[in-house]
Amino acid sequence: QMLEMLAESLPEETTQFNALMAENKLQEAARVLHKIKGVIPLFCDEATVRILQQLEVMLQQNEDTPEMREKLAALLERLDQFKSELTQWLANS
């Protein structure tokens, strides 16, 4: 049941996060990322959680640096992979 709720909320939250990042609203994006961070660590590997935590801090500090953009790209790739795996798992259960 929790995974079904996550499957519904995660795409919405990542869409909202991406929109805020596109508008360069880093601190607002950090708040959305914080919501994502509330659940994702239960289901993802430590590396993903670490990237998520580091990125949240960078966004809270309004850091738009190449390192932040690198972490952003890595996180989005990992979240896309997680969403795909989650969708597949739900379809098979």
C-alpha cells in the first residue's frame, strides 16, 4: 500500500521539483526534495540517499554550482530508475 502511494506521489513531486529547478527556485526545490527524502531512503541504496541529502543542503544554501548540477543529474537518473522499477514491481504483484 505504501509503495502504491509512493508510485502516485513520486512522479508529481519530481515534476514539481524539476519545474522549480528550471525556474532556478532552488530553496523551494529543496522543500520538495525534503518531502521526497522522507520516503525514498526506505527503498533506495545508500548512495542515492547520500546524493539526496547533499543536494538538499546545496539547494537550501542556494548553491547553483557545477557540483550541484552534477548531483542533480545523478539524482534524477536514480529517481527515474527507481520509478521504473517501482512501476514494474507493482505491475507484477
